[in-house]
Amino acid sequence: MIIQLHGRRHLLDVDLDIDIEEFTSHVLFGPSGSGKTTLLRVLAGLDPLDEGELRVDGKVWTQGSAIKVPARKRDIGLLFQDHALFPNMSVEENVAYGIPRAKRGDKRGIIQWALTQARAQGFTSRPVASLSGGEAQRIAFARALARQPRMLLLDEPLSALDTPTRESLRNDLRLLIHTSGIPTISVTHDRTEALVLADQVVVLINGTVHQIAHPSTVFEQPADAQVAAAVGVETASAGSIVRRTNGLAEVEVEGARVFAPEPSFSTNGVLVCVRAEDIALAKEQSVTSQRNQLMGVVTRISPHGSLMRVDIDAGWNIASFITRTALDELELRQGSTVVAAFKAPSVHLIPHD
């Protein structure tokens, strides 16, 4: 299914061409207020455009303020963050509500299929009020599947759940999407969720598309400084390429020299990006394959989930994630001297004026 959206609505101003059947799971990723939900609502037929048009497989669905194909005829399954289940109905009745009349000949079979796909086959007669947040989300997913739609749209499907439930459902949701085989577009501003769910990420910032790529490409090789900020690259500093040789670029950053893969662009002004998980720490320099070794001073140590984040002033700000065990072994404290080591391929350069 080819989706072509070229138009504006409020903040949204996009030129988007994607084949959602080439990659089963697309994720619209970006900070809050970037236009992700607005884009999803335009796709669903819930909102018109101010100008421009939306085409699906060459057919005009929306043209400016005119919605040519109404939401009920778009054959789309919708899943909202608040589940939107009917509390006065049983699970079976909620799932049945999503089945179009044209497909109700085998209603019971469809209900069982949808519940099985959502791993909720034992919930049929339960009242909605008795469901936990995670269980309710499975039923909402089953209801969306029961329509047997050509496309699923998920608006931050896990954001209303508590952290432990959300973490346990991430991998399940990815499996559910791929098991169903229905092309899916999800909205999230959560980095981990995007990495887990996406086969392809569409990065939206301030209403415009900045990058469309595989999750690893987006998070490891952001297209510009705004994407780098959105995906949370911990170390990003301005520098200048002073030498290019043998496929390597030597970059000066605040007086320090860093080696990186030579970029394809000719601009010498760059933003030097390194992910914290790619930076190892040591007490002193050594001869290793990690070509970049910078001496610095620890400025802050803070928890980061199961890891510890260590911020270092090496003439420019560097951040590293290490285990608590490594922190103790290195005997690091604020003010400690430490060596930050990272390989040249870990450095990503972005053109930067």
C-alpha cells in the first residue's frame, strides 16, 4: 500500500511517500508536539488538511478540507492510548463491535481469531471493568484486528500503561503486529518503543519529516542536528575536519582531535555525535583498537536505568554509560581523572555550520 501525503494541517507540513507493505511496522517518532498524532488522524480520515492531498495507492482520500473517502470506508483499524473500550460490555461484545456488518457471517470465528492473535483467548466472557491496563490493551488490539483491516493505526498504544506493564508488552506488541501480518503505523515519542516496534522509522520534528530509515540508522546515524537531539545522542559537539586520509577524517573538537569515518560530504564544519554506550572508560590510556582516547575529568555521575551515566569534561562534554560494577572498579567520583575511549566507526559526523 503506497501512502503519499503532501500537505499541511496546523503545525504539520509534510512530504511523505512510504510503502507500508514493504515494512510491516512503521513508527512515527518525534518529540511531543511534532505533529505525529495529527498525521495519524489525517490518515484515519478524522481530520482534513488545510491544503494539499493524501493519496493511497493512487486514489485521493483527502484533498484540502474535503475528505473524499470517509473514515468508515478506509478499512482501517484504530487503537488509541486510552483503549476506548465500552465498560458496559463484555470482552466478547467489545471485540464484536469492531466487526463490520459485511463480515459478521462468521462473527464468532473472527472474535476467537482476533483474541488468539492478541493472546487474550481466555478473556471472552470477562467484564471490561475486571481487566488490568495491559489486558485492556490486548482487547483493544483484538477489536482493531477483528475488522480485518488493510492497515492498523496505533496512537501511543503503550503510553497509558505503568512502566513495568509497558516494558513487558513492547515485545509482545511487535510480535502481535508481525503475526497479524497487517501493515501498521504507530505513534510514539519513546526511544525504546520505537527501537522495539519499528521496521522503519519516520522522524517528525516541528511538523516536518526529517528522516525515514531503519531504526538502527536513525538512532546511530541521525540525518541532522535536530534528529540527533530527538533520538537522544548523548554526545554531540561542533567540530571541524582538519584532515582526510585513508578513509578517515581527523576532526578538531574544542582543541581535542577525534578520528571518524570520512564522510561523503565536502563540508568541513561538522557535528560530532557519539552514543554513550559506545564510550568505554579507563584509568589510563592504553594501546587498543579504540583509536580515540581522550583524557578528561568526571563532572557528574547519575543513574540511568540499570546503568550509570558518567559525564566527562574532555575539553568538550562526553557522556558514557557503564555498569555500577565498572564504576566501583574504576573508583570514579566527581573530579576523578578518566580516559574516554571509543572507536572511529562509533563517531557519526553531520554537516554543521
